Amino acid sequence: MTETANVNQQLIENISIILKKSLTADATLQDLREQKKAGFEAIFKKDAGFKCSANTFQPYVQEVADNLLYWQEHQDQPTLITLVKQIEQLFTVLGQFESSHSQ
């Protein structure tokens, strides 16, 4: 396997994990909103490196998936750097969220 293929496979695996975690987190967020315990407007601040702004994880996961597709076509370094930073941020925030809201 080439280095690019290895990077691509690792990105896909990480995004798959993030997707699964985000579905669970978004369901928890929905429950918290129904209890009036989650009134924030966005998960990430505007300067966090995401173009979208949302109070659920799914739009951020979609942006990462879109960036992956773009990188797969163009394989440019700036897109890869952005993608890796976004993945790291999602893992961090999802991990913190899971820790604070695990049942």
C-alpha cells in the first residue's frame, strides 16, 4: 500500500469512528435539550477551523467527510492539514462529551 493509500484508509477509519460517536452524542444532546439542559448555539467556536456552525455534531462530521472527498480528488497538503485538525478536534470534544454524559 502506498503512503497516500495508508493515509486515506486511516482518515476513513477515523471518520467512521467519529460518525458513530457523533450519532450517540447527538441523541444525548436531543435528550438534554428536551430537559432544557443544552441551550448552546454551536459545538465549536467560530475560530475552531470549521466552516459550519451547529448545535449538533452531524454538520461537523459532514464537513469533515466533504473535506475527505476533496482531499481524495486533489491530495493537497493544506486540505490534509485542515482535515487532520478537524478530526482531532472532533475526537477531543466527543471524548469529553462522552466522559461527562456517560450513563
